[in-house]
Amino acid sequence: MIDITTIASGSKGNCYLVDDGKTPLLLECGISIKEIRKGTEFRLGEVEGCLITHEHQDHIKSAVDVAGCGIDCYMSKGTFDNYGFGSHRFNIVELQHVSGKQKIYKPFKIKTWTVKPFEAQHDVEEHLGYLLANQAGEKLLFATDTFYLKYKFQGLTHIMIECNYALDILNENIRSGRVPAVQKKRLLKSHFSLENVKGFLRANDLSKVEEIHLLHLSDRNSDEERFKREIQELTGKVVYIA
């Protein structure tokens, strides 16, 4: 059984702990190492790896410190090149081949997990999402800081997906002056909206899904209760707000 713990989520920092009962992993490390230690209940030494999506500080801030704790960190070459720091514990996700404009990445193993990286869409050079499968046949999708996903996934049991804003809330905030109009253009091309999350969920087979975690909600352009209610009504699944 997969256990998911949100240590931090949002523009101030992101970090999650996922555990299949045998192999704990960190997803992102965008907060201080002190906060990560506390969030793992000071069991950081049990963590077997850290998957990082991209080089923005709210996702990679403590990568060197995490590596310094003896934990292998995994990221794309684009993320590594743009981060500016390094460690012998940093592992570059291998590009298997390119099909047209589509990059296909090589799966890899971390103890009981098989990790399949995939392209996601953000305003960085080489942003990744991750599909994690364990030996019990469970599959966890992790996708954040992306404005859409072009892939369909079979047999998902757990979904961790960004749901940053709702377009109507954003538009109202722009009209009222609470949010500068220039922010809209960036959000549309860098973050997942409630509307696009719904489209993604409709396009995928959710028959085995046990729970959905909505991540990285905007402080100003989201509504936790509404997002949870609407995704629950759409999917009939248990929904958590990270």
C-alpha cells in the first residue's frame, strides 16, 4: 500500500514523501533540509532516493543537502545543467531516444520502485514527470508545474497532480487588480489549471485509482473546497488537497 505524505506544497516550496512499505522516496526537495528532516519525522536516513522535476528553487532548493545525507537525487540533464551545483549523488535521467519532437526516457529502478520519467510542459529546459510502479502492482503518477500532459496512463492507483488555479478565479483577480494581467500569460503556459486537470482525468482510465492528491494550489487563484468538491464529483474518488 502506498502512503503519501505532503511535507510542503506550493510556490514557497515542494516536498513529498511516498512509501510502498519497503522503499521511501522523496519527490522534490524545495524546502530547507531542516524542514525535510522534520517532515520525515527525522527518518531521512531511510529514504532511498529523491526525484526532482526541474530546477526552480521551490523544487530543488536542498538537493545538495539531500545528497549530502547519502540520498541519490535523480533529474534531467537540463535540470542538472541549469541548477548550478553538483554532487556524486546526482543521477542524470537517461534519454533513451527521440521520436519526432517527443523525448523518451529510460526507466530505472530504486529498490522496489520502477520509475518511468516522462516529458512535462513548463517554462524550463527539460522538465520531467514520473510514473512510479511498485512490486505490488500499484502505480503512482506524479506531475506538477505543467500546463498539460500529452500522455495517457493505464492502471493508475494513485495520482499526485498539480491543480494550480481556476481560470474564472484568475480572471476575476485580474479584473479587480489583485493579480497583474501579465501573470496570466505565464500561468497558461506553465501551470495546470482546474479545467485542464479535469480534461486529463476524463481522458484517462481511473478504474483502479484509489486516491487523487491535488498539488501546488495557488495562494490567490485557487479555492481548496471547490477544487476538492469538483474533482470528487467528476471522478468519484477520494481527493486530498496537498
